[in-house]
Amino acid sequence: MRRLLKGAFASCVLCCVLASKPLLAQESLSIEGRDPMMAQPDEPKAALEELIITGTREPVAKNLLGASVSVIDGARIEARQVPLLSDILRDVPGVSVSPTGPLGSQTQIRIRGAEGNQTLVLIDGIEATDPVGNFELDFADVLTTGIERIEVIKGAQSALYGSEAIGGVISILTKEPVEGFDMEALAEGGSFGTARLGTTFAGGTKRLGATVSVGYLNTDGVSASPSGDERDGYENLTLSAKIKAQPTDQLRLGLVLRRVSADSEFDQQDFATGQIVDADLDRSFDAFYGQADARLDLFDERWRQRVWAALTDTDSDNFTQSQFTNSFEGQRLKFGYQSSFALPSPMSPWRSSMKSWISNRSMPISMIHPIRIRKMIKARSSGKCAVMFGRGFISPLVCAMI
């Protein structure tokens, strides 16, 4: 009986193998006849070096930057599909997000344990921290619409950005203009009366381009108080525009405008018990960010000069049962000039001439004339450098200078 079962099992295996041969042959043909335009895992791919601007104020390769940096690109932002930027920053190591309640409540960002007002936030190079809000940005009012890239520099950056960057720097970059025309839009809706709209237009020519983004978020919200049923709603409208012009090959002009208008409802904390109690409190926040800059590149872009003027204007009004309580207004106007010069390598002007001199010259040495040695010792260093012993001559060793 066992022999019979073994024979039946062997027959089944043989049939499966014979039946799979055409499939294997077809699979091998499909691999051999693959589309040459399709990239394969074993084929080498061209690697583009990622450049970071925030860490040194000039573009530098990420692997050459001494500070710890995390970059969130547009593809990752689009894949997350979240309305608030703070939800994306939760994924960054060393960054903690601390909201105080539901959507629209105050949200702090801390880097490596530093306080919220020790993290500098830049939006297209504009200092977005509130001048009167303890010098920190409320991330509850920052939507992801129109944002293309986020650079997070962790650790003290005060040498470059001042005392507000003790914990680090968060640089938010909006989408750049493109040649031709590009447009994207989204519309979402959900429970609790939540609606989200967003659109971005980008277009232009080689010399002039513009990008305009509109983001809107509205929700009836939920009550932060466990003992009440009064909902705390939130509404945000964000408009941003970026214009870039290049009159000449050396001169570039730029203009960035951003307007945020947000209204949020929140409850009150009972300081005796520490509990959140139901209350009719409202906050109206308006902010304007603007920057105009000009950049001039000379000597084959070795000497870069940039001058700019940036304005941050915030206005926050508080209401209790629709009655005005207090208001906070602040402005920050900054002018700046930055000049950087890229020095050429000190070896490059005479490197080629030195190689030519070595190859055409020889140094007669009478001491080694009787020694008939023909041997070349190749040194393992940059360039082609060697010591050549021969009949009556010796070439000098200049490995360190090439």
C-alpha cells in the first residue's frame, strides 16, 4: 500500500513539473523580451544627489552636511493626504507634536526636547514665528496645500539663524513655478461637517513664472470637554502666491505672498481641578507673510549675492460668548544681504602644467648612473604619480600635490 501511495505521489509531482515547463518557458521569454525603456532591478540607475539649503544657507549635498537633517518631499506629502502639516511632522525622528485639543487647537512642535519657541520656522525663507505669540508658530493653522518640500534641521543652528534656532530649524517650501501650465485640485468631505478643498496653479515661461495655491478646511468639530456637548469648530483659509522672474542670465527676482485666516472655537480649563469645562470661547487669527528678493550671480555663478526684505504681520483676537476680550498684534520687518564666493581649488590652475613638466623633464643623477634599473613604482593616490628610476635619470615624486 505504501509503495502504491509513493508511486501515485511521484506521478503527481512529475505531472506538475511537466505542466509547468511551458509556463516557465513563457516567463523566460517575457523577461528576455522586456521593454528596454522599463528599468529593471539589476540595472544601474542614475542617482541624483540631494541638496540641502537650510543647513548652510547655500545648496550643499546632504552627505556633506554636518547637522542631522530630515527631508520630506512632495511625493510623501501627497501620499499622506492629511490636511495639517503637523500630522506629517509626527513621522520625523526627534520631533514631537503636542496639540492641546481637537482640530484647530494650539499645536506646538519641539525638536530634541527644546521648547516650542526655540524652533525657528521658515516659510519660503520668511520667519513665520509669531512676534507676539511667545515667538513660536501655532502649527494648527498650517495647511499642507501648496507645500512641496520640508527640511528639518535638528540641533542648534544659532550661528546661522540666531537665538530662535536653539532646537533646530523647520523650513517649509511651497511649489515652484514651471514652464507651461500645471494644475492640481482636491475636494474631501466627511463626518462632523468636515470639508477640505485645495487647488494649485503653476505656469510660466523660461523667464517668468508664478504659482498660486488656495487651501480651505472647515469642520464642526467635537467638544474637548467630557462634560459638555458644545462642539468646537474650526475654519481655515490659506492663500499663497510665488512669482519668479529672470530678466538676465545673472539676475533673478522673486516675490512670495501668503495670507492665513483662521477661526477656532475652544473650551476652558478649570485651574482648580485641571479638567476641561465647556465654554464658548473663540479665536480669530490673521497673518500675512511677504518677501521680495533679488539674486545676482557673477563670475560663472562663483560669486552669489542676494538681498531681500521680509514682513511678518499677525493679528489675533479673542472672544468670550461672541464678546471681544483682547487682541494681540505684531510685526516683524527684516532686511538682509548675503554674499558667498566659491573659491576654486588651489591646485587646479597649475595642476595640468605640473603634470606636463613632470612628463617632459628629467633630473640627471650621476650617482645612480652605474645602476641600470628600469622599474616603475606606482603609488596609490589621486592622479598618476610614480617614481621612475632609469639610466641616468629620476623623475620627482609629486603625489601629494596632484
